[in-house]
Amino acid sequence: MLLEAKIDEAGYAGGFRIRGVSLELDEGELVVVTGKSGSGKTTLARALTNTITLRGGYLRGDVRLLGKSVKEYQPGELAGVLAYIPQEPWYGIIGYTVMSEFCYTQLIVRDKCDPRALNEAGLGGMEDFITYGLSAGQTQLLLWAEALATGARVIVMDEPLVYLDEAGRSKMKSLVQQQLGEGKGFVVVDHDPLFWAELRPRFVLLNDGVVEYDGYSLSWAWEVKSPRLGRGGGSGLAVRLKDVWFRYPGYGWVLRGVDLEVGSGTLTAVVGRNGSGKTTLLKLVAGLLRPSRGSVAVKGRPIYIPENPLAYFSMPTPWEELVYMAGGDEDRAREVADLFDLRGVVGSKLADLSSGERRRLAIASAYLGGFDVYLLDEPTGGLDTFNANRVVEVVERLVEEGKTVVIASHDDRLVRAVERRVVIDRGVVV
Amino acid sequence: MSLIAALVNLVYRALFLRGEEGFRLSYTWSKLLYLASGLLVVTKPGAVSALVVMGSTLPLSVVWPGWSWLYSALVLSLIPAAWFSLTAYVSGYVGLPGVDAVGAVVVLVRSLAVSLLILFLAAALSPVKVANILLRLRAPGYYPLLTWRTIPYGLRVLVDSIHIGVLKREKPHRRLAPAVAIMLEYGGFVEEYNWLKVGGRVKGVLPTRSSAVHTALLTAASLGLVVLYVVLP
């Protein structure tokens, strides 16, 4: 048995907790932990990896890896047994180049660094590249290469698909399949359990901190109505890019001769692989970057809401943010909080909001600011289908109000819902 | 773009644009030799010695890190250089020992030369080699690596935040709080997700590469500076 967990209770003092969770993982076994946002998936991952105490939490019960309690392992010893790939992969990196990051981890378990796993993960030739310049998908692959190289027997992955494009997802699935064949065990936390179905995993469904289902059937899988977003439509053009070229200093071309027209009051999804230039395109439209060549014309005031919406906010609480953007008009702020279904969280701190709540709040705040063109970067990344749909509803509201919305995303659920898609491949609109 | 965002961008380009390549791969002794020769030459008074050092550093920096770095480093170096020059010039008018207009230009050129030299060698500093020194001393080797990773991240977060502030028509100082909030969150997550790396003892040193070409260039430039030091009046 690779892993045995008997968790009576784990969580945060005075806050959320999971209760009565038992989990066993055998060699070559894949366990997919799923559930809605806030059901306890990440808390379980933290309990299994003994990181919950670092977040001020507690664990009552026992988690045993290869027969030994996870609390008894020294960090260096544990690194050779367990690998943890977090949802936001960039937080899992301490090295400044691909090679220094990869080797630092490996040198904790052995005295020489073997770079072969970098090739297996598709990062061969990028050894001297700065990790800061990697896309989220590449960062995830780097952490994956580290997990392979340390020889970890148990690999815990939290939402591993969020930042991967189709090609990256297929690669991830085949790597997992290959490693399962070599006797490794995987615990994958994922809001999209169906993706893993062909690998015949055991599904653990969490709901409000307790296990609601544990088994191999998918009969419990919830039905979620896929949203459908029309293209909207107003009069005239809101955005026009003409032969736009762009590159960051010291790098090659990110965008090459992009022509794009976006009608006023419409919804457009910009899709493409990791590093294809989607975010750069949004920043150019917002005026945050200037094209190296070509021209960008925008009618009305644009606003850019980044992947991490914390960078958008100006005030420490949702209520203050809404009132601030409403120019002090509390009635208007209250009205918009209701409209965007934020009433229950307006008194919280921004730091305590979930990803979905932060994104809805950022859009609501921008809506109060009276912007005309909304540029949303990965607005549903990392959200379960239920919460992703709530963000989609908010986007739908903007379009209904005649606002122009451009979304950069590789989230299939969102992209499928949008009628007009612009595909970027290696800096070119195809 | 606001002035603060522009400055942050300059710092990013001057120090964090490149990976483990170019003069970062040259031997440490050659960098120290170049620093010593450059400083030796500027000990000679006047603008000519400073121009000699600049004349050596500028072409080297075009070889690596490149034009983009050179532009950023020149603008950044001009800030302290102009300040020193101006204050030296103005001092004379307020009764303190000062310099005339020609003297102010000399101060400007000399400050610029030293500043460029230091920025160039800071850019050529290899965090991997510093990490290895720490590892050999059995100290935590991840400090320089994490520093070189975190600072550009923080700078970019700050720039993004300031940019959004421009769209929201806010003053730049309002954007500091969201940037700090993100960095605090970043720190917490880095601590959590890297506890095995940070808590584990590293059993060896990180592999490094060396570049004979870049070492030779620095050595030749150093020798040239020493010769000019001897020749210059």
C-alpha cells in the first residue's frame, strides 16, 4: 500500500474542515478527488501532503506513506516518496532557471542531477531559460519532470489541467498512464473527473467536507447544463487591430501581423495554446502594451481583468471596492452586489474570497466603473463547472447590457459556450 | 504608462531579463578582474578615464545582455549620475564647495561610467554560482535562486497593478496595496508548496556551464583597461 489516510478531521481553527475521510492508494492506482469549489478537495490534498499545518491548519488522524506516518518523515526523505504539484504551479518553483529549479529538487534526494526527465516532460533545450518566463503549462510540466526525477512514488496533483491546453492535457494523461504502469500512485484533485475516466480511476466525491461517494462508477456525476453565450451585437466596431506585431524586450515575436475586428456590444473568445499570445493581445487592446508595429484602436474605455484578479482591486474588502467604484453611491453598490450575486461576501476580506468570487467581484467592480470594453483573462480558470457557470452568467449580463467583452481562455467549457472564437497560434490569428 | 511603471520596467530589464547565459557563464575571477580594472582606471581624475571605462563596458554589454539591456541600464545610470552632477553644480551657488559647468559634466560622465560598470557586473552575476557557494558552505542555497525568481515576479505584479490603475484612472500610489497583497499571498503559497525543497538538505551542488568566449572577452577587456591605465596621463 502506497498511501493510507484515516483523517478524523482536518481543517482550519474556526473555519472549514473535512471529516471522516479514509483513503487508500495502491501501486499503479489513480484516485480522482472531485467536488464543487469549497467541498474540501484542496484541504484533503494539504492533509495528505502534510502542508496543512503550514497554512495554520490541523490534522487529526493519520496519513501513512509506505507504512510510515507522514509526520515522521524528514523533508528530504519525504521528497523522495511524495511529490505535490499545486494548482497554481508557479508557487511551486524556487529556482530562477529551469535547470537550477529542476536540479535543486533532485539534489535533495540524490547527490547528482540527471537532466533526462526534462526531455521526457518536453523541456529539453530550455535548461537555461528563466522560470519566470515560462507559461503556466510549461511550469506545470517542469514540476512534473521534478516529480519523475525524484522518483516519488506518490504524486498528488491539485487541478493539473487548469493551465494546460489540449495538447498539454493529452501529454499529461499519457504521462500519468505511463507512470501508473510503473507502479506509481496518483491522487488527482480535479473538478473535471470525466477527463480521467479512461484511466479507470477510483472516484472520491467530496461534499461539504465529507465523502459522498467512493468507488469506480460515474453514476453520481452531476448534470450541468452547458451555458450558451450568443455573440451579442451592437453597431460599429469597438476594437480594431491592424497588422499588429509585438515582442517583449529580449524575446522573439509574440504576435505577428494580427488583424482583428471586434464589434461593439459583442462577445469574443480568444483561444490558443499556452504561450500563443492571448494575454498579450488583451493587454495591447487595453493599452497596457504598445505594439512594436501596427495599430490598435479602441472605442470607449477598456478595462483589463488579469488572471489573478487581486491585481485589479483597489480596496481591501468587496464592499469598499464596490462603493469606491460606484463613486460613493452605496445604493448603487448594493444593487450591483445583488445583480452579480455577491451579497453574501461583501463583508469578507479579499484574501478570504474564492477564485470564483474574486473574478465575479472584479467584473462587478468594473461594471460599476462604467467601462465599455471588458478584457477578461482566463475568467474561469481553476473553477468547477458550477462556479464557472456563475462567471459565465456575469459575462452574459455584461453583453446583454451592450458591453463589449473579449475573453482569453483555453477553458473548453467557456470556449464551447461562446459563438465567436478567434484562434491564435504562435502569434498569428488562424 | 506611469513614471513608476516605466522605472520598474527599466529595473526588470537591467537585472532580470536574462537567464543563465552570456557573461553569467564566464568565470568568477574574470568578472572580479574586470571590476578591479574598471575601478582602477576611474581612479585617474578627469573625464577621459571614465570614457575609457564606458568605451569598454558598452561594447561588452552589446555582446550580452544586448541593446535592450543597454538602453535600460543607460537610463537607470543617468538618474544617479544626473543627480550627483546637478547637486555638485548647485552646491557652489549655496556656499558649499561645488564645481563649474565643465566639472559638472565630468561628474556626470564619471558617475555614469561607474554606475554602468556596476550594473553590467550585477547583470553578469550568476545566481546559480552564488547558490553553489552557499551550498558548499552548507547554507541554504535557494536564497539567491528564489530572490532572482521573486523580484521579477513582484516587479511584474507591480507593473500590472499600476497599469490597471491607469485604466481605473487612479494615482499610482493606490496600486501599491494590491501589489503587496499579491506578494504576501505569493509568499504564503511558496512557503507551503516548497517546504520539502526548503526543509530538505541538498546533497550536492547545482550543475554549471562555463563560457570560454565570454571569459576571454572579459579578460581581454580587463587587460586593455590596465594598459590604458598605464598609458593615460
